[in-house]
Amino acid sequence: MKEYAPSNNYAYQSIDMPVIAGNNTSSLHAQKLIIDAEKFINNNFNKPIDLHSVADFIHLNPTYFSHLFRQVTGYTFKKYLTQLRIEKAIELLSESSLTVTEISKQVGYDDSNYFSRAFKKVTGFPPSHYNKLK
């Protein structure tokens, strides 16, 4: 299983995610649930999803899901979703001529100003600056 983390070159490098200690059945079941959650997130990151909707999808209490997600991935749900959205935005900035507003909507942000702040927080630069680097 892989996760993405910011690197110094404004893109993402792949890192291995931590795994719950032990190989017992409950650990494997927890990992499967989180894999299912990640698939749901990856397929719906561009929609208004939140921790509750993902927890509902895998039939877990939101508080327990939040704890389990962090335990398995090493990331909070919000950080994981934000990083995924920013990764997709970087791809779109690199490969398309879409505006920042259009890209923000395509990666799940209704407010392009909020998207720009999130982008800068993750990469260190606003999306408009990254767009100029192409």
C-alpha cells in the first residue's frame, strides 16, 4: 500500500505506509477495511466526501474509523484526502491548460481560494506559481 508525501520539488514521492503490528485476523481485517476506504476515497476525492461518508461506506463508527485510518496509514483522514487532491491538482496543472478555478473544482474544492491555501500549505507555493513553472 502506498501514500504520497510532499517532497522538495513540489511533487510527491511514494512512501510505504505503516502497518498495524501483528498478523492476526483483526489486524488483517482492519487493513482490508482501510484498503476499501482508500479505494472509496480515490474514486470519490472530487466529490464532497468527508470522514462520516467514508465511515458509513465501510460500516464503521466515524470515531473508530478515524482512529483506525490513522493507525493503519499514519495519516489523518483529512491530511490523506488533502494530499490526494493536491497530487491530482499537480497532475492537472502539469498536463492541462485548465485554470486554477477549474482545477480546484475537478479535485473536489468548491472554493478556489481555499484550494489555493491548501495547495500552498502542502507544496509551499500557490498553484498559480506552480503553473508558471511548466
